[in-house]
Amino acid sequence: MTVIIQATPDELAAVRFDEHGLVPAIAQDEHGQVLMLAWMNADTLRATLDDGRMTYWSRSRQEVWRKGDTSGDWQEVLAASYDCDADALLFRVRQHGGGACHTGAYSCFTHPFGASASGPG
Amino acid sequence: MTVIIQATPDELAAVRFDEHGLVPAIAQDEHGQVLMLAWMNADTLRATLDDGRMTYWSRSRQEVWRKGDTSGDWQEVLAASYDCDADALLFRVRQHGGGACHTGAYSCFTHPFGASASGPG
């Protein structure tokens, strides 16, 4: 069953977009793992809430990016919130398909700092 | 015991900063809760890794923001990673003091969309 989030006009009007009309959106799965950070504009935020499916704005392609349309790796929205300054968004999602990342990984955050460090110095 | 992350020059050079020299940084606690999203520049990223303590760049004050210096609510770094495009950072932290948010809340993400919606329509 798709979660449709009935955002109020006040909630939508509260969100502060940057000079490009974008706001960063964190997608975190139901177990707490952070999958990715991407960007939304006002239209794709509304589409995400209305459709219950993560829809970003692709900065590299400069187009609406309804995640999974090409890859099949779509993200079902479970919950959505904004932060104290209303300039960052956090979504709980259920990841469908292979994973969130275009590399095929489940999460985009696969590069630890210090991974290849061997001891001090 | 403070975790000092021995980031390699290659890892640090991989990070892609935006036109303002900034990259978004997600702070998540050891239980998976997302606490905040803020910004780092190259210097505060390096300070964060070197000191084992979250240090951001305050966009509103345009200054280094070593979190907790004023509030006492500092963040101990447990792990750090960057994403597939190297344009977003994810930190596991232990939150000290009252909470991550300047409002006193533990997390900055306290505003759910649809909070005041009552049924469909």
C-alpha cells in the first residue's frame, strides 16, 4: 500500500530552496541506512509526496528524475520531514530493485575515508 | 577514545565541492538516526577527520563552526564516508550534550510533512 503524504500548504511553503531552486533530500531506508543524497525542486517534492515515490531533480541532466523509471530501482516513500531551518529534507523509503546507487550498490555511500590507511603516521 | 580517521590524499582530493567550495554533510548517530545536514569546506572536512569532532562551515555566519564550542553539544566522529559522485558526505557520530539541534531537539528533523493532515481530501 502506497503511503500518500497529505502535506499542508503551510508545510510546503515552509521549505527553503537554494538559489537554484533546489533543496537537498536524504533517502534513508526503514532500517536506518542512508542510501543517497540528491536534490529536489518544488515540483519534484510535491510529486514525491503526492505519488509516494521518490522523484528528484537531476542536476547533471537538468531534468526531472523519477527514480527507477530507467533502472527499476525505485524508492517507495514511507515518511518525510524537513529540518529546523527547512532547508534539508529527510525521507524514509523502501528501496526496490537492486539498490539506490547507479553503480549497483545498495547505498551510494560506499567510500569510507581512511579505508586504505594502515596504522598511524 | 577519539577516532582519528587517517584519510589519504586521494580520498581528500576526490571530494567535489560546489561553486561555493562546500559539500553537504549528513550526521547520523550510532543507532541510525539522522541528526542534521550541514556543510563543510575542504578545511573543515580536514579538521573534522583530524580532530575526530564534527566541524562545519556556517553558511549563515560565514565562519568555521566547530559544533559544540558554544552550545556544548559537540559531535564525536565514529566513521566517515563519501558517496559515488563524491559530492555528499556521511558521518556516523556520537552526539554529546543535549542534542544536535539549536532548538534543543536531539535531531533537526522534527517537522514531518502531513503532520496535521486528518484523513484524505
